[in-house]
Amino acid sequence: MTGPGFEPDITTSTARFDEALEQLAVARQTAPMASNRKVLEAALHLMAAPDGLDALYARVPAMETKGVFTNGDWGQPAILRPAIAVRTLRQGAPDFTAIEALSELRLLAVAMGDYRHPGISAEQARHFLTQVTALNLDLLSGQMSEADRERPQGLGQIVNSLYQYLLNRLGYESILDSLVNEVRRLLAQRPIQTGSIKQMVGQIAKCLFDPEIETEGMDRAARLVSALFGPTKGCRDDPGFTVYGERLAAMDESALADEAQDFAAAMDKTGMVSPYHPMLLRHLRGHWDDLIPLALGLSITGNDVLQCYQEIVHKLIDEAIHPETSQAVYGLAMFLERGGLFTPAVASGLWRQVELKLCATACNTLTEAFGDAHPPRVYLLSGVMSLLGQPTGVGQGNNPTCQSVIGLSMWAFNDADYLLQLVAWAARDDDVIMRFEGHQITSQHLEPGLAKEPPTDVDPVSLILVPHLDRIYAEMGRLCGERDDDLHRWINPEMYGWWVGHAFLSVISHETGKIDDYEHFIRHFYACYHPYYNGNVPVIHPQPAGIVATDSGGRMVGRHAIAIRRVSLDRLGEMRIYFYNPNNDSGQDWGQGINCSTQSYGERQGEASLPFAEFASRLCVFHYDSRELGDVSMVPETDVERATELGRTSWAASYEKDDEPSPQ
């Protein structure tokens, strides 16, 4: 047993581990699937002993050759994911914590050049470990949380010791640098929800100001912290709201202009909004209104919109811009830059939103999620501003509501006044009305759809509207009854709008559940969307499509709804598809070298992109206009073969085997 106050003897524990390792090696000679549990139990004892981690580090080659990591994901270290590793270590059962800890010791040996592994390079191993440790910055000081201390068998202390071991060898600077890179990568996608990102910046700030941690030369980290907590001269020392309010009151117009310019520059550079920024905007209102465009960082276009619709913009600032809703400042700025108010119905819809009386259900939901520092309508209004300004910034995380979320994004981009109508119905009436093939659907009394529980950790609009949309989508499916094709063919045009293509192709046969003529599907997709073969017709409105998401090993995770936004040549002359993925992070590794880019190939903020063939290899359904179908015969066989080969050697393999079950 291990636990508080228990310190195993290093000699005994090492001998016990070596014996278990030899027994496993013998057992695997006749039973390849023999359990490694005794090795893992012995490893936990050894980890708790003084110098136990050193002993295990020295035995990394033996653990590998004798099969400790085989028969599971740990046998392929290149497909392991840092975020999952963190949960396994800090929340997993003892056996899982043990094998994850051993795996990280193995990767440390690879990263340090003490062991060569055929499945992962030293650079890859170091990157993985720096990400894992960056996600556990709360352990940098060596202090454990109550949850860590309460873990059975002393697992909390074991994990804490492991991280100190990793940090001492990798160096604090590389960990902080990795975290800064991760924060910047996420911010480049301009998400609406930045709470978790701001928490990471807060962790970086704690490290920078901890005298026990060496952070000299971490200028990039310091700039990131400054952008959030002190981007201007007036708040550079993070003085707190009361003191900053007093400083604003004492500033003249020139000093206020400097503050406005610095806030706007920090916001534009990072996509984060300092909580001091709303204080400046509220101070300017009614006294220095001419400085508001400067504080929002508006171009000529954005300023023209503000001047034409000054009254509603000022009202939005008065009602919705507060330190607790600071991120809405960026949404408002982007909304003005997009010229959104030049559609008269949008301005009218926003006036209604400002005065909207929320129903009890919406009030309770918003208060539970965002607190009671302001009335619920304030949080909803701030969320509306963020969504209208950042249509590709809305994310759904792991919630099974991707169909609804791509609707929010497409409406915010293409049909904002309709989105405002839906929000009004949901928030005021606790009901949403839609039509499907002549049937009127009201959401209030429908059973839950794919999401059995309300979404959590989402933006205010998603929190209120997505449950209604999810139920309606499921009801449309029920009204379809039995049909001869994938039901998305009929639902999507009715759900999203007239601009969704009414022609439709699915790679999986509705009758057999198998892939039927993969090459035909890929060739038609090229002829519909590739400018070289469709008469150079651009994507005019975002189009919903279905992909099969795969993990970093190319294995099928599940079907997923995305929206195709545009197709264009990248800076290297390669044709790419730019799409909106409603996950909170679009930079995903889909295996086979297919890595979704978010900022390196001309992506607009919030977009992901892939080369055409790579995207096509993960596609399973798409909409198109049959009257705009290009020349199918012009599509090169090499392109078709490339896409189908990538699909067949990953997710599609199971759909082309007769003994596999049909998809549900």
C-alpha cells in the first residue's frame, strides 16, 4: 500500500518491479494479451520510493522490449494526446495513472536522447511533454490541490513528484514557452469563449511573478500577460477597478486617446479584451464619444457604420459592456467592421433585443451560468454582440449539437436578422417556431434531441437557443419518416435557409449502410466545389456538410457537421477548402498527416483549412446546386485516387467490409 506517511524501501520496490517485469515478459511469450497489471502495481510502489523515478527511468528500454506498453494506445506514442494524458494522470484509476506515468518517463528518455523509439522522434516527445506539463502549471510550485491530496494510494503525490521530475529535466522556460504558443494558437482562431484561455494567461502571470521560478527572458509571456492585465499606461500595474476608475477621471483628452489606442491595439493583436477596456468605454460615453471609434480600433468602414447608427451603438455600450462581459467589446468592434448594421432589419432587431423581457427559464439558465453581477439580459445581449461580430467564433466543445451550432454561425454570417428573431423567441417565449414541409414545429414541448442535457460551458446565445434548435432538428428527422436517402438531405435546407443546396450526395448507401461507388462521390464533389472543374463558381453562401472525424491514428471518431465557407488557392498555390468547425479548437490532427490548419495558409479568423483532396477524404455528405454542377469528366483520376485512398485506409475501411455492422 502507498499513501500519506508511507515511504516504500527503494531496494525492495525495485526488486519487486524487476520481478513483475520478468514475469510479464515470460507470460507474453505464450499469451500476447497477458495482463501487465502486476507491473503497474509494482511501478506505483517504486514511484513512491526515494529515487524511484530514477530507477524507472533507467528501465525504460526494458519496459518497452518486455511489452509494458503494447496492446493499447500507449504502444503508439505518436497518437497520444496531451489533454487526455492529463486527465488520465490526475483523474484516472491507479492502473491508468501508472501506465501514463511510465509512458511519460519513456517519452522523457526519448526527448533527452537517452532512448531511441521507432515510433516517435525526440522533437515530438519533447513537444508532447511540454504540452502536458503546460496544462498542469498549478503543479509548478509543488503544491497539491485538495482533489490531488485525496486520491487513493497516494496517487496525487506520485503525480506531483512525476511533474517535478519532468520539470527539472525539461526546464521551466520550455514549459512556459509551450503554454504561450498554445494560448496564441487558440487566440488566433478568435473564439467567443475566452474564459479558459484567460485562466491560462493568469497561470502564466503567476509564474512570471513567482520568485521561486526562473522566468528571465520570457518576453513573449510577459507581453501576453500585459495584453490582458495591463495593456495601457493607466493600468500597466494592474491597479484594480477602483484605482483605475480614479485614474480615468483625472485624465485629459490626450491621455484618454492614448488609453483608447493602446486598448484597441492589444485587442486587435490577441483577440482578448482586458477587463479594464469596458471601463474606458463606459467613461467615454456621453463625455468623449468621439474617442469611441479609436477605443474600438475601427477602420473607415467600421466608423461609417458607427456614425450612421450611433444611437444603437451607444445604447449597446451602455447596456452590455462591463468588465464581466469584456469580450463583447471585441464582438461589437468586429460587428461594426463587418458592416452588419447596414441591413436595416438588423438594427431594428437589436433595438428589440435591448428591451427584451426574458422568460423565467432563460433568466435562471443565464444566471446559473454567468452569475448575478448583472441582469441576465445583459449577458444575453453581450453574447448576441459577440456572435454577430464573430460568426466563426462560436464553439460547442464536446456537445453533440454541431448541427445547431453551424446554424448559429451561418445565420450570424448570412442572415443576422433571422438569428435575432430566433433569439427573441427562445429568450422571451421559451419557444422557437420553424416549418418543415408544411408542418409548423414549436420547440417548447418537444422531447430532447441529440443533447439529452442542456449544453454547458457555451456562449450565452448557444445556452439559450441551442436546446430549442436541437429539439427541432430531431423533430424534423421524425417527420421525415422512412425515406430513401440520408435525412439531412431534406432537413438542412428547411432548417438553415433557402441558400442551402437542394441537391445532395452521401457516400454511404442508405439501403446497405456501405460505401457505394466512392469514386463517383469524390468526383462529384470536385465538380461542385473545385474552381478548376465547376466553372470557377465560388462558394456564395456557407454550405453545411458532413465529415467523418478521425483521431491522430486515422481511426473513426464519429460523424460531425461543419460548414464549407470558401475554396481558394493558398500562398503555395495549392487549392484548399476553408471551413467552419464548431468545435472549440479547429486545429485538429486527423491522422495520415492530415492536420487542420487555422493560421498558416490564408485562413480568416475562425476558419480551418485543408488541401482539397485531404478534406474530401473525410467528407461523407454534401449539398450542391444541381444546375451549377461542373464537368465531372474533367476531374483528374489522380485527385480522385488520392482522396479515396486516404479515406479507404482510415475511416472508410469499415464501411466497405461486408462483415461490419451498418452505421447507426
